[in-house]
Amino acid sequence: MAQIKADPNKVSWEESEFPILCETCLGDNPYLRMTKQSQAKECKVCTRPFTVFRWCPGVGMRFKKTEICQTCSKVKNVCQTCLLDLEFGLPVQVRDSALGLEDNAPRSDVNKEYFAQNMDAHFQDSEHGLGSGGFGKAESAGREMLKKLQRKEPYYKRNRQHICSFFVKGNCTRGAECPYRHEMPQEGELANQNIKDRYYGTNDPVARKMLSGPRAGGAARQFAPPEDKSVTSLFITGVTEEITEPDVRGFFYVFGEIKSVVVVHKSKCAFVNFTTRAAAELAFEKAGGGINLQGQPLRVSWARSRPVGARSEQKGGEAEPTPGAVMSALQSGPPPPPGSSSSIAYPSQDPTYQGSTSKHR
């Protein structure tokens, strides 16, 4: 009697008991009911069958379901429904741009299935996925930028019902009993979103809007090294009365020779001026994400240059900031554009940013 061999591809099909979801997609209802159907649909990324979960996140919300398998979710560390990063709640393109990550996931159908099978074997040996394990040691400057961009609370508005297509056409007769939203759709690039582009982090209009916004631009300017190579100073905020100049100098001296340290307790800030740009870059690389000094959390960012009168024009060089000059610079207007003559460090300013709203799954 002939024996039928088991298909190795079917053996690796997903069987899971609970989905990988973000807090927004789960909703605010603590008593959540879900339906589970094994191998009900194909993953929209790797096209392998997977367990589909369906639930309603709250009253007046639409029913949601998982869109990709758990293997693809672990590879990118994203939610199975909205495909946003689980740690920051941001699009993959925003996260990868801030952390300097490259997307090496295959695109062809055969390579995607082979890659997914290898990832299954990897996840069986490892407790965490590639995303959660690989991003933990990413550069601190990029992580600080992502923390500025992320929402502080779940955005449940994203779970609302879809817009009523009959209302858009002008012939909806259900009125207030209609379970869909009666409003006109907004035109623009945000209306054209693709789930694969969201997953791979390419051509994502939501990410493009966030990266071009004032908050992302301010964070990028603050955490990226200044183009002016003459800037060798770091700006520290959150300095309390207990933190003295020797404390600041004792922390930063290991990164290189220090030219001067200025502590202004009235403004709760301090400046550390290094003699070389290499020492300043090394110090920011190690402490740019924030430090803890005397039990107080401090934030460290790059300083900017600002002229303080005829002294800098006469010498044509960088003058050491004094407490009085620092206070004058802090109380003055916005800093000059990059490339202007400099003599005193000036802190970068992060303008207020209003988070963008967009439609997601």
C-alpha cells in the first residue's frame, strides 16, 4: 500500500491560542470575547494559512481581525492587526528610519515561505522575536526620537466604524440606525494605504507624514550631530541644586578632555564643552538617551552655536560660556540658522507637535 508523505509546508502552518495585538486594537473593554478559526485565511505577507481571531474592541466600534500570521508579526515586532510597532505604536518605516535598521525580508513568494519556515525554527529556540530582541540595543538617540513621536495613550478612535458608502452616494435611508459613520471621506495620500507597504516600511504615507512633521524634524535636529563641526558642547536639562559642577565633570571626563563645564541651577541646565568634536560625539553616543546623576534623571542633547557680540567677531573662535552669557542666551529669541558664526552653546528646541490622525485597520 502506498504511503502518502506529509507536506512539510503544511506542518509549519500556524496554530495559536491567542493573537499578538497592541493595546489600541484590543480596545478598552476588559471582558473581551474572541472567535478563533484555525487556518482560516492566508497571511497577507507570507501567504501561509494562519489562525484568524475576530473580536469587537468596544461599544460603537467595528469588528477587527488579525491580518498577518504570528511569524511575520514577530519578525517585525508589529501588531497582527494594525501592523504598527508593538513598543512605540508607530509605523515600521518611522521606527526603522529612527533606529537605522534595514529591511532584508524577501519579497518573492518562494523566498517568503522559506524565510518564514526558518523564522519558525528560530522562534522555537528563542523566547523573543527578532524585533523585540534586536531593537533593544539600538542607538539611544533614535529611541528618544521615537518616544517623542509615540502616543502616550491608546488611540481608540482608530477602531471606529467605517464610513457608510450609501451616505457618500447620498442614498442612505437608515439614518441614525445606520451602524456606519455618516461623514465624507477625506481625500489625500493618507487615503491610499497598502498593508504590504506598511509591513515592509516602504512608501507608507502615514510614516512619510510623521517623518516630515515638526516634531520629528525637531527631534532629528536635536539628536543628530550638528553639521557645524565647531560645535563640541552638550546641553543637559533637569539639573537640580544637588548636582554640582564636579558631579557633571566627573561623569563626562571619561569621554575626553573637557574645556569647561557651566552649571546654571536657576534654569536647571548645564553645558559641557569638550576640546574636540570626537570627544563630544563619543559622550553623546553613550549618554544621549539620558543619564542618572545623584539619583536625578537628566536629558542630554547636542548644543547649538550662538554669537554673543563683538567678542566672538574679534577672535573669530569659540568663547567659553559663562553663567551670565548662558542665561542671556536662554532668555533670548530662537537660535540663528545653521552655518552662522558661533561663540556660545545654545540648546536645541523641540517645537510642540500635534499628533496626526489617520485611518488604520
